[in-house]
Amino acid sequence: MAHHEVTVGMATAQRRLPELDGTIEELGATDRGELAQHWLSRSASERRVADSFVVIHRTLSEHQAPDALVRLAARAVEDEYRHAELARQVASRFQGADLPSPPLLQLKVPEHQGASPALKRTLFIVGQCALNETFASAVLEASLEAATGPLAKEALRELLADEIDHARIGWAHLATLDAPGRAEFQPWLIPLVRDNLQMWRSTPRDYPTNPALVSQGALTTELLEGALQAATRELVVPGLQHLGISTDALARWLEQTQP
């Protein structure tokens, strides 16, 4: 089975994308078009995440974060560039024609009004990595479990492998906080989780009209919601507890608000 090599910027990696995927040929034109749009939207999202990691890398570098974290953040920028190109290639395969990269999406760094400069840095890093990338990993894992198409499975597997490392940046940063830093962070925990979940739920997406297209990596609202709730219960809350962050109020809030 042949493979592609993807080069984006300085990053070059061997992609395990099969040249042949008979399941694509079995799809109708409408399904293929919807899948192409879904993966092209994913490409745009991955490109915006690269911009967020540029900010995170600069922040960690300027404030003398551990070298391992700075290096991992630098790698994350290149990873997200590769993710954007990978998703564009998958979209092109479904479309049956080489598609241009989608328009850039604007990155809006949260202001977190009222927080100190140091806390603002922590909230952005934790929100983007420990929360957003953890949720992304859970959604990708659920998508991978539902996927049967060879092309989609290999692409999802590659995306998932990197996102797990990106989430570790946020957890590692949170672990570096001293006792006063954790105390300052604590009141922001519920708003941070709330806003991150709301972002995932409210982001416009190209959901397929045919739910069976989860076999080709498309999302459904059911798959998304299940992954978000599982990640919150099984990853986010235990991760916070492991780092000594109180989750009692968060657990009560989740109990009251989760669908």
C-alpha cells in the first residue's frame, strides 16, 4: 500500500495515507461533497490552532518555561500545519480534485478580564491545551472508533497521536504552578471549562445529512456530545484532581448542567 509524504513549512513526515480506498468509490456525489467540505473545514480549524500554538510557544519562551515544554510547543506549531495539510489532502481525495487551502480563520485570544497577566497566560495555555486539546483527542478517538474507511482511519489516527502530546503542554504547565498560582487559578476553573465546552458545542460544523458518514471521519452531534462528556468525566476531572486542583464545585456544576 503506497503512502504520501506531506511537507508543510519545515515539517516533513511520512503520512500513512493509502493510495487506494475502495470505500470512497462506493459513495455518491452528494456524500463525497459533504465529506470534502467536512475535511476542508477541519483543515481550516487545524490551521487556526497552529496560530494559537504560535502564541503559546512565544509565551512559554518569554517566561522561561521548562525547555521540554518550549520544544513541545514549537513542535505543536509544525504539527498543526501538517494537520491542516493532511485534512486538505483528505478533502481533495473525497472531492476527486485537488482543493485549495481554505480561508484562514481568525484567532481570538480570550481576554480573561480581571485576571493578572500571569494568570491570563495560564488560563490561555490550560484552556487551549489541557482542555481544548484533551477534548479534541476524545473526539478524534470516538471518530476513529466509528471509522471504517481506510483513508479516514489513517488520517484520524495521525491527528490523534499528535493531539495527545499537545494536551500534555497544558497539564504540564498547570503542574508547574506554585500554591499561590493554583489558588489564583481555582476560581476560574468552572468558567474555563464552561466556555471551552460551549465553544465545542456551538461551533458551526458541516454535519453530514447522512449519519453513516461517520465511517469516513465525519462528526455527528451525538458522537461529539458523547466524546465531550466522556472526556470531562474521565480525563479532565481526574487530571485536575491528580494535580491537586479542587474539583468539588466543578463536579457539582457538571452534574447540574451536562445534557
